[in-house]
Amino acid sequence: NYSEQQVEKLSGKVVSSTGKIVFVTRYSRDMDRFRSFYNVAKNNRRKIVISPKTAHLLGRLVEDNRLDLPDPLKEEDILVYYKRKKSGEFDERDYYVWERQFMDKMVTHEFVHENQSKLVMDLDFYQFAELIDIKPDRGSHFIHSMSEPFSEEDIEDQVMHNWLNHFKMRFHQLHASGHMNRQQLTNLINYIKPKKVFPIHTENQQLFRKISKNVQTIKY
């Protein structure tokens, strides 16, 4: 059960240990995780490659100084990946208006392929087909920074590993869920000493009675 700081530290070890490209995937709206990967890339003298969608979201959120997020239009360490659309070329007319504002930061599959050792690339599940054009070197790394699959029958997880196996990429599971583990919950309850506990999102609320016999556990 990693903390956000541990995810950043362990991801940094992956990046610093290789001369190959490192792909990362995360929940698209998790900007704390994006900041961690941005820091990892910058600390290892690499640029981070993001999608126009992520650049657009950053462009909106950067206005809030409390979030401490980088400006995709100003930061030299941020590049924006554009895939080919209708014409098969990189014609500005093929892209939505909101996508065009980042074209000064544009990189394509050719740039990524030729500069693999200098990049960390933010790659979501629906961009995996871009690997065909990028052609990552054998032994490149992939950091999966999302929850593990709920079951062995998870189709999306199986498809992801099929892609990674095809390109002979090394897989890493590094995620901070934000949830407390059992010991942390125990410490919290014993510190607060509540009269009642309302377990939510659990299959066995009776386990809370083992944490503290003086607590009345109420099923929600």
C-alpha cells in the first residue's frame, strides 16, 4: 500500500536505472499522480510526453496556484503527442480547436521512436495502438499506476498484457490507492477512541470489533 511519495520514489528508480523509454499509465483525472511522474521525468533529465486531452486539462487547472501543476504551454519538459487522424498526415484541420493550441509542443511517433532514452510517456489504455508506430525498443518499461484487476478474467488487463508481451516490455505495478490499510485504520481508531464506527465499503464489518472491543460497530 504505497503512498504518493513512495510511488514517485520507486518510479524514479525505474527511470534512473534504464536508458530506454518508460511508459506510464494512470487515471486520467489523477493530477497528483501526473505531478509525480512529471517530477520523475524532470529529475532524470527527461521530457514527459502527454496527450492533447491531458494538456487541455492541465491548461485549465494550472490557473489554480494551490494545485502546483506545470503549464503545458510554458514548461520545456512537457511535450504533446499527436497521432495521425483523417488525412494520415498531421494536418491542423484534422484536429479539434481545443487540440490545436498545443501544436507548438507537438511530437509524433517518429520523434518518440528516435528519442526513447530521453522520454517518459503518459500512455492510456486507448492509446496502445500507437505502440505500433512508436516501435519501443525491446526491454522498455511500463509503469501501471492504477488499481490492480479485480479478477483474473479482467479483459482490459489481459489485453494490456498482450500488448506489453508483444513488444517485450517490462511491467511494474506502482499505485497509491489513497485508502488506509488495516494497521493504519487500527491506529486511527485507537487514537480517536470513537464510541461508534460506521464501516462503509467493506465485506466484513465485524472485523472492526477486533480492532477495539469498546467500539460499537454499526453496519451501513
